[in-house]
Amino acid sequence: MANNYLLKEGVHMPTVTGLFQEMWESTIKGKLEEADKKKSNNNYSVVQLLLHEIGNYLQSYPYRERLFLHPDLKDEARAAVLRTKGNELFHKRERKYIAATVYYNESIAHSPKGSEERAIGYGNRAAVCLQLGRYEDCLANVRLARESNYPAALMGKLRMREVAAQSMQASAEAARRFADDPLEPEDQHAQELKLSYPAHPTVPQRVADLQLCNNQQYGRHVVATRQLRVGDVVMVEKPYATVLSDHMKRVRCAFCHAEEPFLLIPCEECTIAMYCSQKCLRAAWQQYHRYECPILNDMRTIGTEYLALAVRTIAIALASFDHDLEALREHLSHLDVSKVNAFEMDWRAASPKIVYETVYSLATNQRKRARKDFALNVLVAMIMHDLLLKRTPVAQVCGADPILRKVLLNLLLHHLQSTLVNHQFLHYMDYLAEQDVYEPDEYAIACFPLLSMLNHSCAPNVKRITMRDGRCALVVTRQIADGGQLFDHYDVHHWMIPRKERQKILKQLYRFTCECEACVKDYGSLLTFVNKYSSPVEFMLTGSIYARLMVHSEEEAFKWLPLLRDYMNSAGRNYPTSPSVVSMNQLIRCYQILHTYTSWIPMYRCGL
């Protein structure tokens, strides 16, 4: 929730932050000051005051009109406009086939089931696949077009694409057989990251040599019970919930996140979610999408993926309790979050209800938040509460029971705050044409109960590596002594951000003043260390490795990874010298090349 105004289709829309600012100045700020004078300013009374004042404001103010919140409906006219934009990009003057596909997918998502617009969108996508030599995908789109009421007048054109794809597919297969050239297995150098030491007997996601501790200085934190070396994999965790990033919604499946832009099919009830198969579509609907579907578009207007992840977490929890909110309420009423220990519980036998406990018990930092920030979260939670009750099946789950409606509001506020401080991003490797390099980019936001236990350092000693299947592996990047703490970084690293700015970000988002080694000693940026080699030999060595890795070759990464690992285990204790900093950066790059998914789209987008 950034700017006060959001540009959408040429209209400046006031966002929820603009509405909140008006509310804060006209009502809430004064009410809180009055409460301070009466000394009724404990946490409970503040929450009750905010709920009362914001509730009254929303009842009397047409916020849905102000924020342009409205039912998400299919629109054939809108679909036609989007398809026309795709045609312009597909034209031989442009030949921007990936960009055209994104618009065709937008058109398909907006078109009603059985409409000619949807059928033509599939037909146009088949034409893209034919141009790119993706013959199997072309034939799949031909089938989808036929099933979707493709116009009889255009059927000859569709048939020509089908025949051409079948012919070219057969020719390519024959040529391959004639050349006796079997398809090479992909990722021949990459092996799945696995734990480096025996797993914990009841927590197979982590090695046994980790311990969750809790004290006044660090709160909950993770320490090693043995020395850990650079390259050790100490945790491999599957996320509890994920939400696809907005810029990926026409490229990846909303459920499994597979990169399948030529095969996406739409949810029939909204214009946002698209899936790579009917199987994924059905699974998403059963697990969570039934509750979020009618308001997904509004969530994008109100907030970001953080809000969407909070709502999805609640939807998954509801499904875990057989869509019985009273059962969920009863379960949480007996839960002592201080006794929930994701590092020791028996995950092998844990039911979905028990797994949800590890998510619910994650920190919210509610008591540490500035009142204004907390009040904004209350406003967002109350707007979502209203939308869920008015537009989604959650209304049937709650019924007219005021207790259950209050439970829903409390869950929204709880998970919104929890998501803000416990989220992780899933990454893939994307090609940046202007720099001629591959760099990590996010494709989803996720919640990991175990990984969320790690504290922050601007000079971390572990790195999260997103694996191709969506799990995250935690890899040691600096030696950790027996009894030493494992430190992740909360997307704030001394390599990229100066100390003053880091301190400001961490204070604002996470409500603590960072006193890590990088802040105390004011470590420089990555570029600073690149420019401070102690000898020409070191510069030549690391520069040579960097150049070889920049071509994004698995063979080079496979060759250099053990050498960089050995170097960091011998010289890395001198961090942050120039060789150790640059070598750590290259070590991480090797893991990303070998284990993180690399997008194939740039092959077509950039002619690679």
C-alpha cells in the first residue's frame, strides 16, 4: 500500500491509504488523544476504539464507490479490446509473441464461458505457438478453441494451423530419429538439494543439529548444535500458502505456479486466476479459491500480495476444518501459542489443523506497531471483512452469528499483520536483456512456518534458495560455530542498501533497531568490495569466475561451486574482505543457476 493514488486505466483512483489519511486526521487521531488523557490506552482499549470508530466511518461513508470496489464480472467487450491489442503485437511488423500471448490470456480471462471471444483467443494463441515452434501447445490450443465455440466462419483458419502443427511436429520427430539424436535430459548437472546431515526424527524438513531458542534479547531464534560449514543444507521446507505475484498472473499457473503461458485456462467466476490444467483449477477451488474468487480483483485495488496471502491463509485454514468456522474458533480458543514449537512437533503425523497452528503462532508485532500503522491494518481488515461477508461463501460459513463474524475479523487482522513480518518470496531466474545477465526475480509470496523462525542480519550467514518445485532450501553461506545463531536477511542486505536506509526500513516494517555486525561496523556495499581487491591476482581470479557464471552455464556453476565452497570454508571467516564477499556472491549465484528455475520465455522474447 504505497501511493495515495493509483493510476488505473487512465483514472486516478484514491487508494485505501488516501481514505485512511482522511479518516485519521478527521476522527481517529483525536479519539486516541482523548483516550490518552483518560489513561484508557492499553492495547485492548485501543483495539476496541479503532474497531468502533472505523466501523462507524465505513457504515456512513460510501467507501466501495470511492475505492472503485465492484463485483468482478466477465466482459466480452473488454475481452475483444484486449485481444485486439494482442493482435497488434502479433503482427509481422512487431512479432512480439510473448507480449501478444499475455494480452490473449487477458482476453481469455475476461471472456465468458462458451463465447466466441474466448474461442478466438485460444485460436490466436495457437497461431503464436505455431510461429514459435511449440507444436504440441499449438494443438492443445486448437482443441481448446473447438471446445469453446470457435466461429464456423473461421474454422478453416484453425484447421490450417492444426495441419501445419501436426506436419511440422512429425517432421521434427523424423529428423531427430534420422540423426539418432535423443533429447538430452535437462538440468544434467543439477541435483536436488538435500539435507547435509541426518534429519530430525520428527521434523524431516530440517537437520537434527538445529534448536529453536527463546530469550529476551533475541526472541525466538534458531541456533546450531554443531559447527556448520559453508554449503551445508540445513532445511528444506514446503510453503504453507503461496500467492502468485501480480505480474506473473498471465504467465504462470495460479495454483502450481508452473510457467505455462500457452496453456493457461481461466477460472469461470473471476477475471484474475488462470491455471495450467483443470486439475489445478479444481484443486485451487477446493483448497481456497472458492472464498477469495469474488474479491480477488478488489484485493488488488486495496492492497498487495500481502493482503492476498493473509486471506488465502484463512481460506486454507477453513478448508482444514471442513469449512466449519465454529470448529476453527473452538480449536484456537484452546491453543497456547507460546507452546507451539514447529521445530519439535511431529510433522510426520501432523494433521492440517496442527500444521495451521504453526502458522497462527507466528509473530504479528501488534504491540510494537505505531498506532497509525496499526489503525491502517484495522481499516484494511475491516474492509476485507465487509467484502467477504457481502460477496463470498464466507457469509454462509459465518451465518448471522456475531461471534463467528468477530472471529473472522480477528483472523483477518491477525494474519494481515503476521504476513507483513513473516512473508518470504519465491524466486526464478529471469534474463535482463539490457544488462545481458540473468538475475533472480520474484514470482510468488509465501508463508514458511520453520524458515520464519530465523532472525535478521544485514550480513546473513545463510541463504534461502528457491528450488524448482517451489520448496526453499536453507544453505549455509558463512561458517557457523556450535551454538551460533542462524541469520537470514529480511530483503535488506548490506550488499545493496546503505546502513541508514536499512535501519529506517527495518524500523518501519519490523519495529526493531538492527544491531547486527553489518550495522555496528557499517559494512560497505557489494560494489565497494568489488573495487577493493587487495591484489591483482585476487581480482583476476574472482573476475574470471564472475564472467564465467554470468553466461548462466550449469556446467560452469557445477565446476566452480565446490571450489568456492572450499574457499569460503577456509578464508570466509575473514568476512567481509573483498575476496570473501565476492566469493559468497558467486557461491550463491552457483546455487541459483543449478537449483532455481530459469525462465525459458527470454528465448522467444529476446531471441536467445
